[in-house]
Amino acid sequence: MSEVIHQFFDVGFMGEHFDEVLEGFWLTIQLFFVAAVLSLAWGLILALLRQLPGRGFLPVRFLTIAYIDVFRAIPLLILILLIATGIPSLDFLPESLRIPEWFGKPDPFWYGTLALTITYGAYMAEVYRAGIEAVPQGQMEAARSLGMNHRKAMRHVIVPQAIGKVFALMKDTTLVSVIALNEVVLVGQDIQSETFNSSALTLGGLMFLVLILPMARLTDRLIARNQGRIARGAHIEVA
């Protein structure tokens, strides 16, 4: 048992390498927030394109559905590797696009952001679509009765359901370590390879727990509060 504790839960070892792991985790958080915002926006665009009415927009709907199906099927890790190895070789693109180093972030950061946005945008589009189709007309009318216009009703009824799915994206940011982004997993692996001790990786996992669990609970409470307000509005409307 002492060997297990020493290998995975050495508190002293964690303290020695805390700053290194925290620096990697901070980069992971930055990657998460950038990719999350872009994925939510891109997913909403895709969902709206998929619901365009009329025969004239049939090609747009077809291409949008094809995009969503394809990028939900391709493993994210493969897409990360394709983007990171393929884009730099596209000589017809300007160097600033092939090897982006925007806002002081290295190119693996932006390759990872692009891959996460492409993949999670497809997933978010389905969340938006399912949410829109699942919300009964009475709930939308109840939201309107509370003084919400259509935009606000969408924001309070639909978007929170999509935000609840974002936490999976944060865990998948660790896959970007395969293209040498010095985030929390790669930092932990480097320390492990040098010291033959896995406690730094455990520390990274604990940092995820400390951040994600409160965020998930807060999101659940916000969704429950909004649904409660809408349900009360619906009851008043019926009465």
C-alpha cells in the first residue's frame, strides 16, 4: 500500500512540482475557454443552418447534416493529428495561418483549438437542435409570458442545455498533448519520465476535479432555476 501511495499520491512530491503542473493546467484552461466559446458559437450556426426552411435551402441543410455526421464520427485525436501535421504543409496559405502564433500562444494551441471547435461544434449543433425540438411550445410561450423575447427565451431555455455539455470538451483538451502542447498532461508525463513517479499526473487530475465539479453543479443549479421559472410561468399562463 505504501508503494501505491508513493507512486500516485506523494504529497511532498506534488508540492515540489506544483508550480510546473499549475502552469500546464493554466494553459489547459485557456485552451478550454477559447475552444468552448468558439464551439458554442459554431454549433449554434450549424443548428440554425440545419433548420433553414424551404426547398431552396435543401443543399445547405444536406451539407450541414453531412458535416455534423462526419465530424461526430471521426475521433478527435485523429483530427488533431491531421490538422497539426497537415496545415503546416499547405504552402499556398500564409505562414501566419500555417504556423499561427497569435496572442503569444504556440501553434499547437491553435491547432488544438481548431480541432476541438470543428468536433465539438458538430456535437453542440445536435444539442441545440435536440433542445429546440424537445422544448414544448408551452415552455416557450411561458418564457414569453415572463417578458422574454425569442432571443432571451433561447438563451434561458436552450443555451444552458448546451453549456452543460461543455465539460466533456475540457477533458478532451488533454488530447492536444500529442502535438507537444505543454499543457497539464504533457507536463505530468515529462515529470513522470524524469522521476518515475506518477504523482504529478495525479495532481493534474485533482486540479480538474477542483475546477469541473463546482462548475458542473453551478450549471445544474442555473438550469434547474431557469426551468423552475418557466414552469411557474406556464402554470400561471394556464391558470
